Amino acid sequence: MLIFVFIAALTGSLLFLVGPAAIACIAALKLLSWENPIHHEQSLPWDEYNFVTVDRKRLMIVTHRTDVTLGFEARFQHEVLFNKYLAFLHTVLPPTTEFTEKAWKW
């Protein structure tokens, strides 16, 4: 920006500063009016999931079906929330659900 001010002072033309100022104003208006769209994803019903992989080292719980690639993962920052979510899964998933504790490789 100092280069533009120096050239404007050297040439005596303030019109040289209009271009960068206009670009900055347009960019500021676009950034101020930007909204992050909210996406809601719908997954399968709880009784469709029959396998849960628990990775305690990474505080991660992966709930999936017979195919390991179908499902969703939940990552946690605190162990308290991790344990609450795991207890919740025990209540909503069918009694035949297999819970496995191992390192999640993906």
C-alpha cells in the first residue's frame, strides 16, 4: 500500500489510489455479507448400526454397519464427553451391537 501512496505523491495524482481503495471496499463488503450455510445431514436410524469401534487413545468413536466404510465417526476433545456419548450409544443402539476397543486406522 505504501508503494501506491508513494507513486500518488510522486505523480501528484490521487486517482492512482482509487483503484486499490475500490478493490478493498468491494472485498470488505463481500466479506461482511458472507454467511456460512448450515448443512444438516441425516444418517441411518439407530437400529441400523450394529458395530461400534472405540479408540480411547484418540478419543474417537466410530459407529458403523457390517461394512466398515458405512457409518459415522465422532471425535471428542474431553474424556468426560467421550464417556457420556459412549453411554448414550449403549442406550440407543440395539442390544446385539458389538462394541470393539481398538485403534482406528483410518
